[in-house]
Amino acid sequence: MSTQINGQTCLCGVVGDPIAHTLSPFIHNALAEAMNVNTVYVPLHVTEEHLEEAIVGAHGMHMRGMNVTVPHKQQVMQYLSEIHEGANAIGAVNTLVRRPDGYHGYNTDWMGLERALKDHEISLCGKTVVLLGAGGAAHAAAYLCGRQAAEKVLILNRTPQKAIQLAEKMHGLFPGTEYCGAQIDHWKQLAGDGYICIQTTSQGMVPNEDQAVIEEQAFYHKISAAVDIVYNPGMTKFMKLGKAAGAMVCNGLLMLLYQAVSAFELMHEVTVPKEAIQKIKKELEEQFAYGA
Ligand code: ATR
């Protein structure tokens, strides 16, 4: 939050149901303070039947920007005046930016993952990527794989039909990347090693810390990087298994932070410097007691 609320303060917020556990107000208000932007960001509990009036009302009240979270990321799209290319491809919007004609919708989840991977010096270009899961986060990751011109993306999901559908959709958008959907056990048919694995399911998140989608150690010997979108705990079972097999590992905290940074940048037309991002990252790590 900027230090002083006054007549010029612009209002932003995050719309969801439930919303009480969101970290977005913490991150956005910390960014506002670091960047000296005169804005306040609040949680907004909006149920499905009130979504349309919430969006129309927010526009009427000149709310500068909003994030949208579960369960509204798809539903909200019908109330926007324009949808950015990436959000259309992913089929979900998590960021709204106010324009005179209505809200423009973006998806910053793929941007967050891209920036997090960059910090870890991971490029997907020309690589074979194994995606675990086929839900919302997997859509963002699969889109990023296409954008970065991965050679092949193997999408493995408990419900294989969803993985196959996602693979077909993404291959239509990125014909240069080979997408393949299958059931989880399909990893056993992977020849060679050095794959990048991105874990997009909620498996391993508190209170299910002792679980991972793939538990066989043999899988982890095939991968060079184990990227988890889960950030609590900081070291998930998936990451532990990857680490034990010698893979580079990272959790989802940076992706979470960067999707918010990208949203903040779109809402306020600024570029957040690295130092501000590092400071907030440290504060988040303290909140989750990573060092303990
Ligand atoms: P999100 O938007 O966070 O990705 P989602 O759209 O509900 O959430 O997707 C959750 C993903 O995690 C799905 O791929 C789901 O598999 P199904 O499509 O089979 O439901 C996966 N998932 C959730 N719990 C799982 C579990 N216990 N084992 C394996 N996969 C699981």
C-alpha cells in the first residue's frame, strides 16, 4: 500500500470465492510501496452469481486493475471488452486492466512461469518437457512451452482425456511443438534423460506434503530439472525426489511472485526493478518459514 491514502489513490483488488487466503494483497501492496505507486489492493469476495455485476460495478467505480482467481478465471472472460492473445490461448484470465471501453483481460500465469524459469536459467527452447497435470496451471505451462519453441511436450494426467485435449489444443496453436497427452504411467516409455519436468497439480501442497504424482525414483533419473508450481512447503516431495536424483529443483514461489509483478506492471504501466522483487521474495520466504 502506498504510504498515504488520498483523493488520487486508485483501487485494485482480487476477485475470488473463497478469497481469505490470497497472498495477492500482500504482494501488490508491497509492490506499491516499493514503487511509490498511489494504490490500494484489497481482497474482494465475489460469488459466481454476482460476478457480472461486480465487474460492471468495478468499471463504474474506476477500479484500475483486478486479479481474478478460482473459480472465476474462465467465467470472467465473457464480461471483458478485449482478451489478450495468451489468455485466449490458455482459456483463462487472471488479470484485468481498466480501459474506457471495459476491462482488458490478460493471463500472467504463463508470464510468471517464464520469468521464474529465466531466473533459474531454464530455457524450454528445443527441449522435451514433461508436464504433470492438465488443469489451469498446466494450460499456462503448455502455452509457455509453445511460445518458447519446446521441441516436444508430454502432458501426463490422472485423467488422460484431459491431457489429450490440452495437447491437441496447444498443437493447433503451436504446430512447431509436438504435444502428446497420456496417463501418468506413460513416463515409463520415456527413453533417455535430461527432460525438464513441470509439476502443475496440487499434489504435495500442505496438508498433502507426503505425496507426489510420480513417486518412483526411476522417473527422476530421467529429468534434469524438477519445477514445482507448489510453494508451500518450500521443498515438496516432488522436489525432494528430483534432488535425490541430482536434478535442479525449484518451487512455485517465484512464479507466484512474478505473476503478481506482471499484473502490477500491466495495471500501473511500470517496470518493477529486480531489487524490489528480491525484497518481497525474501518476505514471502519468511512468511512460509522456508529457512526453518
Ligand atoms: P489448477 O487450476 O490449479 O491447475 P485444476 O484445474 O483443478 O487446478 O487442475 C488440477 C490438476 O491436478 C488436474 O490435472 C488434476 O488431475 P485430474 O484432471 O485427473 O483431476 C490434478 N490432480 C489433482 N489431484 C491429483 C491427485 N491426487 N493425483 C494426480 N493428479 C491430481
